[in-house]
Amino acid sequence: MIRHIVLIRFRPEITEATIAGIFADLHRIKSVLPGVLAITAGRSESPEQMERGYLHGFVVDFTDWAALAAYQAHPDHQRVGAALVANASGGIDGILVLDLAVPA
């Protein structure tokens, strides 16, 4: 399994309603793209409070690297990605991405 982790530092004026809309659009991808196992998204609730401005994020679990590649190329992902960049602080600089292979 591949775990795709994305942290976003949204611009201060972006509302929680706008963020919820982007995340709702992200969740719809699961129903149209094979190989997506789960999508979890939201605002940090960490008691450590070490977010350093990255208060929102999401995780997408894929069956394998090919499923992740299909997701990256999919137009729905492109649309969600564009919305994230448009609303992130500093554009692409306000987004962190990490992909991990998770042993079975």
C-alpha cells in the first residue's frame, strides 16, 4: 500500500467552508478512481501543536504506485490540486507532500 500525505498551509483569509468544499471534492475521487482505498482529510487536532502553520491536511491510501500515478494524472486530482495551490499560503510553497510505502 502507498500512503500519500499532504499538508496545507492555507492563506489566513480562506474560510473553513472553502476548505471543506475542496476536501469534499477530494473525497469524490474515491468513487471514480480504482486503487484508492481511503481518503481522510481535515484540520489538525494535535495536542502537540507543532503544525507550524500547516493546520490542514489529508491522507490518501492507494493499492500501489500505479494507482498513485493514475491519481496524479486524473483530471479530478488536477482540479483539486489547482484549488489547493490557489488557496495555499505562497501557492505551491504552502503545500508539503510525502509518499510512503506501507508494508502489508
